[in-house]
Amino acid sequence: MTKLYEMTTAQRLKQLEMEGYLTQSDIELLQTNSALPATIGSHLVENYLGNFALPFGVANHFLINQQDYLIPMATEEPSVIAAASNAAQRVARSGGFQTQVFRNGLQGQIVFQGHLKDKTSFLQQHHNQIMTIADQAHPTLQQHGGGLKDININNYKDFVEFNLLINPAEAMGANVVNTILEAVAHYLQQQLPQLDLLMAILSNQAPQQIASASAQIDFEQLATSQYSGYQVAQRIVAASEFAQISAARAATHNKGIMNGVIATVLATGNDTRNINAAVYAGLNQNQKTLSEWQIHDQKLVGNIRLSLPLGSVGGAISTLPMAQLAMRILQQPSAAQLMGIVAAVGLASNLAALRALVTQGIQAGHMNLQWQSLAIMAGAKADEIAPIVTYLKAHPQVANLANAHKQLEQLRKDK
Ligand SMILES: CC(C)(COP(=O)([O-])OP(=O)([O-])OC[C@H]1O[C@@H](n2cnc3c(N)ncnc32)[C@H](O)[C@@H]1OP(=O)([O-])[O-])[C@@H](O)C(=O)NCCC(=O)NCCSC(=O)C[C@@](C)(O)CC(=O)[O-]
Ligand SMILES: NC(=O)C1=CN([C@@H]2O[C@H](COP(=O)(O)OP(=O)(O)OC[C@H]3O[C@@H](n4cnc5c(N)ncnc54)[C@H](O)[C@@H]3O)[C@@H](O)[C@H]2O)C=CC1
């Protein structure tokens, strides 16, 4: 069967329509030059001039909690989608990804300058009123099952912090949380005139919005022409250990994870700055990397744990037509399901990069993609692609479109 990446874009769209991932109107949306009408764009940002387009594609072969997924990605970086698909296929053949999600709420901070002597009795006295104000500030949130869950007060040297835990229901929650915080802050300032309100804002540290994904990969899925699967597994574990002791390597290890994470977060209309901030806030001196790899029970075992305050409604998720399309391709996941999916994508991106790095190096795969693109651009069809790639690989000095055309003509004459 022709592989997705060997098809033309038109064939690919047809194939995904046949598989039920896309409707005719999705295809029309994808084929319009600007999938974002100016009427929406000009309401999303200020001083709007036009749209900035990015390629949008899908990674395939994802089996997550025994369910098949196509993963929409928006990215400008070549090989991110191929890498995620490549690793996902190895994981799927070994049983797939398992995910776990803890989605308990976002923290909001109301910060005053000064000192609050009797914080416990203040909280006891005002707790119910604060809960009522929070509910009134965003009444629809309660209808969606969200709202203020908990309040703590922390005294610092010259500051008092009211820390509110708010369940944003299905939203990412920045706006709903900030609305509640400002209403509560106003009330608190009235009750505490001796303090000076400094700010009220959600925290992008999200220790209560955590997604974990794991995969147990059979050694045979890792083998290359140079190394056995077991050797590759050992080398991936060594790479993971080195990242734990080298901050310089940890940064790159993590970047490889964020390749797929950010591409998927962006495609679904979620806030990428929020996710970058939350993910990196989850790291510390003792935990430099977002994932770890070990050998256990004759398998390579990967684990990833990410702070992922994602939403399935609200903000640009509900406004951008392309984000809505991405959510349809993902079969309309809940926010918690989306968190698990994104964690699995992060682990897949990491596995692909590490496997390439500890075997043939990163450039060989990148050049392979380049040659594949040249062959496809020259018009090569399924079984014609491999011989042209082989030729271009063997003649890197003349690996250009004109020569890909010549080789294709020759190949067809020789048939
Ligand atoms: C590049 C590949 C995938 C080539 O991989 P390959 O070995 O040439 O692939 P293959 O031809 O054997 O195909 C195997 C599978 O790969 C996928 N695949 C293969 N080709 C395509 C394609 N054109 N489009 C879409 N998917 C593709 C596809 O799933 C395919 O299965 P199939 O569908 O055929 O049954 C591999 O070498 C790889 O995974 N390399 C890693 C690339 C990577 O991580 N890139 C990210 C950018 S580098 C970076 O930013 C971060 C880094 C690396 O520094 C992080 C770190 O240091 O940790
Ligand atoms: N520090 C940060 O990260 C900040 C981020 N932002 C931005 O805030 C936006 C996200 O804010 P949100 O509050 O998530 O979006 P939002 O402002 O669109 O609010 C969510 C809306 O969805 C509605 N809704 C419908 N069904 C719901 C359900 N099942 N659960 C919850 N709400 C439901 C709510 O009533 C509400 O009106 C993003 O655009 C983000 O970039 C804004 C300020 C700060």
C-alpha cells in the first residue's frame, strides 16, 4: 500500500477522507490559501495585517491507550512529523503508549505587599464569602463543572500571597482564572486595608495539571543495520543517563521532546508559551530531563512526565478553524485526553531523535527525507521512490531535482 508520505497532497487528503479522518468541508478548508478569515484574525490580535502560514500535517501510527490516532502538527521544522511517526510505529508494534493524567486545577496568585498576622483565622472568617465571589465572577464555569476549589495563604518577608486552586473544567483557564482572581482580590483589598494589592494573576507553574506517558519497546523494533536492538536500547539508556548529568545535553534532549509537543499544541490552538513555561517550570536541579529511558524485563522502557495545562475549549481552540479541524482529527478529545496524547507525542519525538543520534547520527535521516522529497517532486510513484533515493544517496554531489528527473526517465525506459 502507498505510504502517506509517498502520496501527493491531493492523494493524502483523499486517503484521510476515506479513512474518516477528514470530511469534504475539512478538505476545502485545508485547500483555501488562507484558512483564517480576516474577520477572525483581526479579532485575535491587535494591529492585524494578515496571516502567517505554517505547514500543517499529521503524524501517523500512534496507538495510545489502545486507540489509534493521527496527530495534527503545525511546524516549520522538517523531520518532526516523520520522526514522531517513525517512533510511534515502533511503539505501536510493541503495544503502544500508556498515559496517565492528573488534572486538578490551576494555581492563581493574589499578592499583597505587607504582612498578615492571623492568616488562619482570616481564612476561616472569609472562606465562604471568597467562594461566593469566585462563583459569581464566572458563573458559567460552575455550570461546566469548574470553579474555586481551595485557598491557601502564605506569608513571605514583605509579601502576603493568597494561592487559589481553580478547576478550569475543559478550558486552559487563563482568562477564567484571572477573572476570578481579580474579583477576589478586590474583595480582599477591602477587607485588608493595611495591605497593598500588588497583582492578581494565574501561575504558569502547573504542578496539578500533569500528564505522563510510557512505552515498553521490544528490542527488535530498535535494530538498525549497524546495531542490534539490544545495543540500540543500551545506547538510548546511556544517552538518557548522560542528559541527567549534563545540563548542556539535557537542554537538547528536552528540545527534541518539545518538537512534537509544541507542534501539536499549536495545531490545536492551545497557548504554546503557556506550555513552554509550564513544562520547564516542572524541571529542577535533580530533574533536568523531561523523560527517562531504562531497560526493564527485556524491553526499552521510556517514561515522560509533563506539566501540560491544555484546554479543549476556549481561547483560540474554539476560534481558529484550523484548530477545530485538528481537534476533529483527534476525535474531539477532552482536555485530559489531549494532555495524555501530547505527552505520548513528546515521548515519541524523543525516542526518534535518540535512536537516530546513537546509531547513524541525525543528518543521515534528514538527508534521506531531502532525497525522498526530490524523488516525489520529480514525479516518482510508490515503487519508483526507493531506487531514485538510492541513486541520490550514492551521488550526493549531484543530488538535485534535475538529476532526480533524469533518473526517473531512465528508470521508466528500463522497465
Ligand atoms: C528522519 C527519519 C524519520 C527517517 O527514518 P527512516 O529510517 O529513513 O525511515 P523509514 O524509511 O525506515 O520509515 C520508517 C517510518 O518512519 C516514518 N517516515 C519515514 N520517512 C517519512 C517521511 N518522509 N514522512 C513521514 N514519515 C516518514 C514512517 O512512519 C515510516 O513508516 P511507514 O509509514 O513507511 O510504514 C529518522 O531518521 C528519524 O526519526 N530521525 C530523527 C529526526 C528528528 O528527531 N528530527 C527532529 C529535528 S532534530 C532536533 O530538533 C532535535 C535533536 C535531534 O537535536 C534532539 C536531541 O538531540 O535529542
Ligand atoms: N499566563 C497565561 O498563560 C495567560 C494566557 N492567556 C490566554 O488566555 C486564553 C485561554 O483562556 P481560557 O480561560 O482558557 O479561555 P476563554 O477566555 O475562552 O474562557 C473559556 C470559555 O469557554 C467557556 N466554556 C465552554 N465550555 C466550557 C467547559 N466545558 N469548560 C470550561 N469552559 C467552558 C467558558 O464559559 C469561557 O467563556 C489563551 O488565549 C491564552 O493565551 C491570557 C492571560 C494570561
